[in-house]
Amino acid sequence: GAVVSQHPSRVICKSGTSVKIECRSLDFQATTMFWYRQFPKQSLMLMATSNEGSKATYEQGVEKDKFLINHASLTLSTLTVTSAHPEDSSFYICSAREWGFGYTFGSGTRLTVV
Amino acid sequence: AQSVSQHNHHVILSEAASLELGCNYSYGGTVNLFWYVQYPGQHLQLLLKYFSGDPLVKGIKGFEAEFIKSKFSFNLRKPSVQWSDTAEYFCAVNRDYGGATNKLIFGTGTLLAVQP
């Protein structure tokens, strides 16, 4: 089945620095990937839809300049949290859809900003 | 606005009890429906999905769900739960536009605790 690899699984960074999270589809091509944020004991909130070769589509309330998304190839999307602050600490999850197989999720990235 | 509602936020059951978790969505048209499970410390796993056809869908680990279009519901069921079913369960819906860009919207999740 489809596999989505997300890296890193955990990252701790200092406030004010930037962090890049990678999401790769390992055995299929994903023209579209999705980025979610999950707060403790809460559901997954869709942040943006990442489109290969074009700009990401952000959900209402998500800061485009803070959460930079790049989808340069059919198998890789990256989310960069710029100038991170403690309130950006969260669990970030990517997913990709392979047509006819539903959505496959990465294992998530636990970001802690200190 | 699109929304997915899970009315049970926290459910506690004893082993062998039957389970039903509610899920309702708020928009019409053709939809695809999913249930995901997140075990403690693990990532999301697909339990089952409905795209079309038989509205009673069977998934992994003895779970099933029934799509009732008139009620905009997709409730998850299991006749006899086990301690290992302790996890968080998410219902998710997307509108089927026939493309890969369809957004998947999640419900708020239901935390299930099964007591031995």
C-alpha cells in the first residue's frame, strides 16, 4: 500500500529559528499533499493543501508567511515553520492521496519551541 | 461551512461491550467517508472507508460503519471491544469532486478507553 514518510519525527528548536519538515510519498506520486496540525487531545486541523508546482492553498486563519509550504516534486512536500515561537509547538502531520486508495498519513512531527 | 461532528468526546467501556461512535457531516452532494484510529503514541491508521456501493462497510479489527445518507451519518460500530481498542477515533469526510485535491476534514475525535 501507499506509504508516506515524514521527517523529522521530533524536533526541538529555539524561539525565533525556522524548522523544516519533510513529507515524502515513497511508492506513489502525490500531486497533492495536505498539512495538518494537531493540538493535544484535539482533532486534526487542516492547515493547507500543497499542490505540486504551484502555490499552496491555505485554510482560513493560517498564516502563509509563517508556515511556508513547498511542493517541488511529485513525491516531496515541505513545511517550514518560520520564526518559530512557543505557541507553534504542536504535532504536525502530512498526508497524501493516491487516487482510489484514500488518504495516507505520515507519522507526524512533534515540534517543541523553547 | 463544512463540518464533521463527533458527539461522543470520551467513551469508557468494559471489555466485550458493544461500541457505537457517532459521526455526522453537514453538507450534501457526493461524499467520501473515513474512520481513522490513533493508538497512543502512534500515527493515524485507516480503519475503513466508504466511497460508494454497499452502505455497510467492514473494516479492519472487526470494525464496521454504516452510511445513512438521509441522516448524513457514518457511525462506527464494533460488537465486542477489547482492551487493545483503547485509542482515539476520528471520523473524516471529503466532498468527491473527482480529483486528488479533495480536502479531508476531520471530526473532533472520540477518545475510547476500554477497561479490562
